[in-house]
Amino acid sequence: MLSKARESLTMTEYGAIALDVGGVIYYDEPFELAWLQATYDLLRSDDPAITRSVFIEHVERFYHSPDDGAAGRTLLHSPAAARAWAQIRRAWHELAQEMPGAVRAAVTLAREVPTVIVANQPPECARVLDAWGLTAACAGVFLDSLVGVAKPDPALLGIALEHLGVAPADLLVVGNRHDHDVLPARALGCPVAFVRADPGYRPPSGVHPDLIRAYTSLRAVRTAPPAGDDERVSVVATLAALARSSATGLRPVTRAESS
């Protein structure tokens, strides 16, 4: 059971916001499911002996692997997977599905305090953000693919902090993963709003139900809310819910205040 401190952001002041993209502004699942299915299809075209069950075993190993690749290579590290990812990147805008009310919420928050995007996303994400009006609304967009440093390295958030000119304690980090969002934010001293997983996406056409089931189970582990009782980590249902609660005490913070 979450404590009241972690369920609510009220009575807390923040001077700036850093928003993740996947799981906060748009759904990650359509991209990943489309990639998995495309990878399987390409593998099968090269080697019909690769069954769906064998492929799903590799998917499980891949998603259970630490980021350092210590668990070894899988079929998702194959040239077929790289070709499939190139296909998905070309279809990025078509696959992008906004999470309910997320764009309006991000724009609303950006009007109240300086707001930046900080995310592990391919360059194609920037074009989606631009088309959705978020590049113009936000004070900056920092994607790992464009700045050369990726989560969970806290240095990605550090770039945003330097750009904003605020102290870590004044930057509310909004994300959906404990390993990629909560841990680096807390390492720097930033408070966190953790966005719960939302199953409301539409699976891309052609993705096999067995693959959807396996992926859904694996993703539930990856996006589980953080355990513990850190009063600087709150859990919210959606970004829209966070924006609605901006009786949260959001306020601009000057560089003088944060120095």
C-alpha cells in the first residue's frame, strides 16, 4: 500500500519539470510490439526453423537482461532485429499513440513552469514532438540519440538541469521506469512523479497474440511502481492527472534561488 506522501504531490513546490516520453506522452508498446513482430518475420524468412516459441524465449531473455548486455546475445541482437528497427523508425509517426490527455497536459504544465523533455528515444521522436506542438511548448528537448548520453546515466538529466539553471531539488522528474527514471533522478537529488502503466494502447496490426501476451507480462515487470517509502517519489495515474493537480505548488524558480 502506497503511503499518502507517495500518492500525492500536493503541498510541494517545484520550479521546473523534466518529462519522459515513452509511457508518459506516448505509448512505448506499439513501437516495441511492431519491432518484435517485424524481427520475427525477418528471422523466419531467413530461417523457417525458428519457431515462435523459440523467438519468445529470446524475447524473455532480452527483456530480463541488464542494460550492460551481461545476459548475452539473443535473436533481438541479430542483423534481422536491426533491419526491423530501421523499418519501425521509418514508421515512427504512424505508430505513435498519444497517452490520454498527455499533450494537453504537457502544454499546460509548460505554461506554468519551464518544462523539458528528457528521454531515451530515436531522432524520429523529435519529429513527433514537433508535430504535436511540444517542441514549441517546452523549454528544451534532450533525447539520448541527439545528445550522446542515455538513461540510466544521470548525466542526461544533468544536461537538462544545466539548461534550466535550477537546483536538482527544484526539478520534478516525470517518468515510468524505476531503473531509468527514479534511480538517476534520486541520485541527483531530484523529486520524481512516477506514471503508472496504462494498457490503453492499440496493438499494431499483424502482431501475433502470443507475442502480445509475452511482451505484456515482461513490460509489467519493467514498469512496476517503485517499492519503498521515499517521500520524494510520488505515483500518479497519468500525466493528465498530474496537470490537473497543479494545485501542486508548481512555481518558476529563478537562477538566483537555485544557486
